[in-house]
Amino acid sequence: MLSMTYKKDGIIFAMFSHRGDKVEGCIFNIMKYSIHDGPGIRTTVFMKGCPLRCLWCHNPESQMSKPQLIRFSDRCIGCGSCAKVCSTGAIIIRESKIIYDMTKCTNCGQCAEVCYAGAMEMAGEYMNVEEVVKEIEKDKPFYEESGGGVTFSGGEPFMQPAFLKELLISCHRKDIHTAVDTSGFVQRDIIIELSKYIDLLLYDLKLMDNEKHKKYAGGSNEIILDNLKELINLGKRIFIRIPIIPGINDDDDNLESIGRFLSGLRGIEQINVLPYHNIAMEKYKRLNKKYGLADLKAPSDERMKEIAQKLMTYGFKVKIGG
């Protein structure tokens, strides 16, 4: 398997990966019968790799661009098979106990292969375009009945531009509606080029203050706002998605800044406000990562309604949830 990456404007992209003569990419989930990732009934393809590090990320397993190890400690039966095949010393047996040092883990996946109890799994696998589209096509009757299709999500799908492009083209050839859920933190020429094959963009906006965006999301919002303006100028169909994170971006100043900015673009079809939830906390434990918002509570239904009403005053159709 041959892989290539490059870095530009501070963003690392996987250009392509080949297995034989087929372009492939890294996928960590294909979710069927989704109703929260665009119109109608959809299949959501979750792609690995993300250039941002949002504190509230609910798919932390998407951040790394390659497959990585996930531990389910409650499933472990202490057989020690994992320690026997670990060549880096990340897993050892000491006084009849299994000791993990994940700083030494290379995500080779050997331990997951021998763990018949399912306490070790790999998040992510390499699939080629043909394999992914075959899974997508299985739900085509549901798309036709509901006005749905496929949504490419992540992570950041544009991190795998060559793979994503081939997936989009293949779906269009089969008359499957395409949507891409993106942070917008993407190199300009890539998002513009691939937008030719995208029927709907689900575009995230989080914070209008650039310094706060850097602090809480891990990168500047300048490229995000510039890309959105360019896509609007091209007449692309766009739904804005705003995750509502209490104490971080739910203040009136930020919401009004978003409303003013979007009202000047003339072309936003819909805004979705998405209430924060902490259901990903267990994922962070399984990845041996610390979750920085463990004590944060979800916004109340009343607050979500207030936020939706505030954005409606700028003339937008606003929906709570996906």
C-alpha cells in the first residue's frame, strides 16, 4: 500500500493511498439510516483525520488520520495474549497484571487481532472507493423514497481529498445525492474543486472571535469564513451547523456576530443549532485521552429555543438539532 501526504497553510492532507491500482482511504464508521446528517434518510460515511482539535469533539477517534487502537477495559479477561504479541513494550505483564503504556503504542493492531474478548479494537480501516460505494448503494431505495442520500463526515472529509473526490464522482454517476459535513478548515483550491460534485454542504460555524476559535477549536477561523464566502459566491447549497457549547460559544455576543455575518452573505438556506452533549466521554477513556469538558452540562431546551429565536431575527430558517 502506497500513501502520500502534504502540508499547506498549516493543514496536513492525505493526498491518496493506493492498494494495487485502486484509490483508498481510511474510514472509521459507515452509519446506516441516519436522519440527522442532511435531508431524508442517509448513509453517513465517517472519514479519519481532522486538522482541528475542538474541546467538545464527539468523535475523538476521527482525529488521527490512520487506524488507532481503542481499549474496552471492561471486556478484558486478563489472558495476556495482547502482551505476548506487543513488540514495543506498550503492553506488559507484571505480577500477573497487564500494564499499558500507550505512549509506546504504534497502533500496529497486532493486539487487537489476538484479543478474542474484544477488549482491543482498531478504530478505522482502509477501504477503496468501490467497497465504500457498494455499502452506500445498499440503501439507495431509502434515498429515493425520502429524498436522502450519502453524507461524508468525519473528522474532516477534505483531509482525504483524492479519495473523497472519487467517492463523490462515483455517487453522482449512480444518481445518489451527496452531502459533505465540513469544518471549513480546508485549503481553498481543494474545497472549491470538490464542491463541483457536492449537492449540499453542512458547514460548521463555532466562534466568530478568532482568538477564541484558536483556543477552543485549535485553529484560526479566517480560512473557514473566507471559504464560506467563496462557496456562497459560487451558488452552493449550504446548511450552517452551530454546535452550542455552554460557556464557550453560547453567549449573545457570539450568536449575534454569527447572525450579522451570515445575514450579509445572501444564500444560507438553513441554520441548525446543535446542543452540546457529553456522550463521547467514554470514547476518550478508551483512547487514553483526557476529556476537558467533563463537568459541562448540556444547554436546556429553553436556552436552545432562545438561541434559535435570536438567529431567526436575522431572517433565517433555524432548526434545533440535525
